[in-house]
Amino acid sequence: MKRFLAAAAVMLTSVIGLAAEPDKDGFVQLFDGKTMTGWKINERPESWKLKDGAIVANGPRSHLFYVGDDKPFVNFELRVDVKTEPNSNGGIYFHTKFQEEGWPKYGFEAQVNNSQGDPKRTGSLYAVVDVLEKHVPDNEWYTETVIVKGKRIITKINDKVVVDYTEPADKKAGEDFTRKLDKGTFALQAHDPGSTVHFKNIRVKRLD
């Protein structure tokens, strides 16, 4: 019985993300490179697959939410290695929460888009601070970083700051989409069948 309980505890720990130990810089891996343990797809699971140690988004609209930690993320530094194929759109959400379908209503989106028709390019704080300049090419891995501390959001592309935004003190949430700093989890976006985006080495450091 004790052996069974111990095994069950190990399995539970790995599912909720508590087994990962911080690296020397304090970052914890949210993706093991082999499975989607700790992540939950909200709709159209066919839009997601694992390939060469990465999560690959390709297909109709779908979002993959991180559900591996019960404690919401408030202040943090998130780093994700990303590769876009030509004409691809995607995104990295934060301060969001799981919803069964649709575009996430809560939190912010760090844009992933180097050549698709939407002029908002990689690193944009989507529809809040839009970046029109292209910083990285398609078919090449880069690191996208999101830092949230207090009312400040910074996005970086390969350590270059592209957005430095401070939320106004009188900022109010919109009626349809809440774009106001609060707390929550992360989500990856599969935007459309013509877009293919690869995500790997997803790691976070809490700054609480």
C-alpha cells in the first residue's frame, strides 16, 4: 500500500508541475520535451502535435493552456524558444485562464508573427503596444521573453527589448476582452491551418 501511495504521489507531482527543479538561474521548465503533461487543449486537438522535442501548432484555432501549477502566476519572467514557418501567426498568452473555446478573453498576448498578413509582428503586446518592425526571420529559432512585474510588461526578442509598457493606474478591463494585469496562467496559440509555429524550452521564473 505504501509503495502504491508513493508511486501515486510521484505521478501527481509530475502532472501538476511540482517535480521540476529550478535551474541555476531560477527557471523551471513547463514542458518536458516529450509529452504535453501539465498542458490542456481547449478545442480542436488535431491542431497540436509533438515533433523533435517541440510543441507544434498547426490547424484551426485552438489554444494550449498550462495547467500544471495551481498557484497563479503574477510577477514572472517567461522564456519560450519559438520558430515560425513562412506566413505563420501564433501567440503566447499570459495572465489568462482556461476556457473551453474561442480566442482567450483574459490576459495579454505576446505576438508571434514574422511574415503573415497581420502587420503586428513578433514581440507585440497584441492590440496594446504593436510592433511593426520584423526582428527575426522565419525558419529560425529565437527566444521570446515576457517579463511582468507590478504594472510593467516587457517583451524581448533574443534579449532585445521591443516593448516596455506600464499599465495606466486608471486602466479598466474592456467589456469583451480583459486586457488588464491581474494573474493567471499561460497559453500557446494555434491560429489557423496555414500557420505552423514550433515552441520548446518553455521556462519560467516567478518574481513574486
